[in-house]
Amino acid sequence: MRGFLLNRLSQSLILLLIVSLIGFLVLNLLPGGPLAQFGLDPSMTQDDLDRLKEQLGLNRPLWMQYLDWAWRLLQGDWGHSFRDGAPVLAVIGRHVFATLLLMGTSTAIAIAIGTWIGIRGATHRYSLFDHLATIGAMVALSIPTFWFGLVGIYIFSLRLGWVPAGNMYTIGDGSVLNYLHHLILPSIVLSLVHVAIWSRYMRTATLDAISQDFVKTARAKGLSERRVIMKHVVGNALLPMITLAGVQLPSILTGALVTETVFTWPGMGRLFLDSLGYSDYPVVMGLLMFSAILVILGNLIADIVVAIVDPRIRLG
Amino acid sequence: MTALAANAEPSRWWRSRTVRRFTSHHLALLGVAMIAVLTLACVFGPHLLPYDSLYIDLRARFSPPLTGDHYLGTDPLGRDVAARLFMAGRTSLLVAFSAMLLSTLIGTFVGVIAGYRGGWIGAALMRTVDGFLSFPSIFLLLALAAALKPSPAMVTVIVAVTSWMEVARIVEAEVRSLREREFVLAGRMLGLSGTHIMFREILPNAMGPIIVAATLTVARAILLEAYISFLGYGIQPPLPSWGNMLEGAQQYLDSAPWLAIIPGAAITMAVTSFNFIGDGLRDALDVRDDRV
């Protein structure tokens, strides 16, 4: 286990290094580069900008600037927002909960429905249900999430009036029920794509598990088909799904961004878009790096969980 | 279809197993038909419709579909939605197709080098692929779009830069497995250069997976362009694209829902078609693939 952990941890660190290099590249592509903050201020003359450049060390070679930037990132000094001067990490921190709430709920929905569709598709292979699920998944993967959100709002809040059209809660009403009411539609919208992905993978994993020897043994013992599936097949089929949950993180975050935009949900995606609108580049860069780190961390955790549950991986 | 022909016998390629399998895949045929209809509509539609896509008629603002000659209604400026939809289709399909070509080119190049050379070059290239995949694609796309002023060409480049990784991974795995085969060893013994072996001997044998991945990349590129244009950072008006037609649609959702529904339906139709075609090609070309 220790060898596995060290190996996996070093992989993540290398990935972090590469991600930071890409991030630094994007930072230098932004208009005005790291100086954008001051370039927007009309009272600044070119001389002022040149002096600032000197002071901030932007005349040094790029690799020194990179080391400096990465070192400050590691220390938790991610700069300050142009808008209100608050530290970037604090600004992001204020929006993390809303995004995690939305992502968590929609992932739970996706796992529950996707697992069911996947298992049923595998146990009733080539049935009408299986064919419809296959086609349905392909169509679901083709629908733009933001458009699905717009159609959802039109039908369920504008026409039927069942759910609110946006925001996380009604101002002046902080009850859990009110939060839940606002949460329903965006989390269903966000889960659509992941129900599709989850069900396809679950179907493959279930078919894989069914063809294993231990299933034959279980059947030979005379267990009922239901028990064989529930006890021996599903458990084994769910293992690769833990890895999948980690791998899907970037696409869930992407989906969250557009969903939050359509539903004016106060999360990280909404913050990213608002910050872009205000040219608040420190927050934009912060979110870019924060989301990548979140993804690397999520994959690491998923792999460790799989290793804990499945001895074949940590020993093999 | 020429690409399919290359894999089949030189004569009577239309009777080859690959073509037979593709034509027995009903969804793939449906996809081809839908794309054909969409493309024809986008090419010829604007010439057949009574209104120009840029013609503003403020007296006819917000006409619902099927009012007079406005078959799909009009937008907040009284412009004909059908004409705009077809002109937007030209932009969106062209951008997506060019982005696919560019990203397939980048991905294939990186994948072939990484798979054939292996060693630290291969490791460095594949870790870079992992690095790009760690960013949520929209975050990276939007940051780049904000940094570089988004002309249609730039949008194409940005979309390609954020979607070449899948192709690279597929090609790398394929080339790595082909590297030790006899025909490659024979090529080496004949003294062929590394470049010749990589691109003239190995690459043609990896065309199947590349074609499938390229088809799915078109679908992905249409979606990505739609996302960033919807958010206002992609194709800029007055040049219409399916994404930017949806940009202002949310504020009129209650009074003019067709403004949101129609372009989105076109996007879904195009993307579904390319996904269907990709699925059919995967079966026809015998590509093993664990992805959806």
C-alpha cells in the first residue's frame, strides 16, 4: 500500500507541475498579462507601468517569474480581486459551497438512475429497454446543458410554475425546504449528461462482471439470479465506477458552470463568468488553478479509495 | 467515404465489409441523412427564403413561428429566425469542422510521436495531455477566449487547443501497440527513417480509431462553440452562430420561447447526428473502445 501511495502521490505532483505551467502560460496570454490590474486604471501613465514592471520583477526571465508565481501559489498567496480587494482564495471560498451542493446532488441523482439503467441494460441485453437506453444516452450526450436548462425553466417554472426559475434561495426565507425547492431543477439539468455516461459505463462494467468465474460459481451454488446480480455482480461492477467518478470531475465542473449561469446559482462557475465580465483576472486565474487542483485531488482520492476497497490493485 | 475506401479493396469498395456494416447501422444512416439535410439547408436555405438574415423589420418584432412568410418567427429586431438559423449553421458547422481538422492534426502528431518514441519524450507528451485534461474545458476555453480576441478563426483555434487530447491518447495507445509488429521491424531493417515509419507505415494502420475520434470531435466542437458563444465569448454578432443566437434568448423565454428552442434544437440535431455516425463508424471499422 505504501509503495502504491507514494507512486500515485508523485504522479499527482508531476501533474500539478504541468498544470501550473499551463496556467502560467494562460496568465501571460491575458491582455496586459500580470499587469492587467493597473493597465485598466486611467490615471496610470506608461512610465508608471514601466516602473511597476520593474518593481514586480516582470523584467526578469520568464522562468524566474514562473518560480516566483508558483511559490506564492504554494504559500496560499493567490493575489487579490480587482473588484473588492479581497484575497482570491477567500472569494473562491465564498462560492465553493454552492457549487459543491449542486454537484453533489446532481451526482447522487446521476449515480442512482445511471446505475439502475446500466444494470438493467446489461441483464436484459438487446431488449427494447437496452436499445432505448443506448439511443437515449447518445441523445442526452448531444443536448447542450444550458439549452436543456432553458427548456426546463420554460416548462417547469414559466408554464407549470412548479419550481423557481433561478437563484439558490428566496431572500428572507432561509429554510431547508426553500433551498431544496431551488435545487431540484438545476441538479436534474446538470445530471442529464452524467446519467448517460454513468449508465453506459455501468452497463459495460456489469457485462464484464457477469462473465467472470465467480459468477458461474455463485450460480453453480444454486443462488437465485437476483442474489447473484445484487451480491456478486453489482459490487464488482461498481468498483471501476469510483475511478469514473474521479475522471468525470472536469466535465461535471464544466456542466456546473453553464448550469449556474442559466439558473443564476451563486457558485464558482457564476463567479468565473462574472469575474471575466469585470476583467477580474486574479479571480479568473485563481478559479482556473483551483478547479484543476480540485480535479487532480479528486482523481487521487478516487484511486486511493479503489485501492482500499480492492486489494488486487494495491498489491498487484 | 474516401477514407473508408482506402481501407477496403481498391475495386468495388462499396461492397466491402466496412461499408456493408456501416449501411446496416440504422442510427448511423439516420445521422448521415440528418447532416445532409442540415448542410443542404444551410447552403441553399438562405437563397430560397424571402428574407435576408440581416434584414431588420421593427414592425414585425417577436412574430411567433408561422406568421406570414416568417416560418420560424422573428427575433427582437424583427429579423427572420429561419434565415438566421441557416446562416448561423454555416458558421457553427464550419467552425466545428475546421476545429476538428486542426485538433485531429495536433492530436495525431502528438500521439504518433509519443507512441513511437516512448521513453521520456513519450512520457512528457502524455503527461501534458493529462495536464490539459485536468482543466474543466469551459474554464480553459473562456480564459483563452477572454485573452485572445475571438474572431471565428480564433474560436476555431481555441476549440481545437482544448479538444486534441482525446485523439492524442487514442493514437498513442494504437501506435504503441503497432510499434513492435513485424512490418515495422521490417521497415527498420530496410533502413527507413523514423519519420517515414511513423507517418507512412504505422499511421495508415491507425486510421480507423482516428476517423472515429475525429467524427466525435466534430460533435464536441459544435457543443463547445455553442457554450462559449452562448456565454458571449465566442462568435460575435452580427455574424450569427447557433450559440450566439441563444445568447439573449433567456430574457425573452416567457414571451418568445421559440428564440431559445429553435437554435438549441438545431444544435442537438447536429450533435446527435455526428454521435450516431461516430457510433456506426466504430462498429464498421472494428474499433475497440471503452468510451461511451
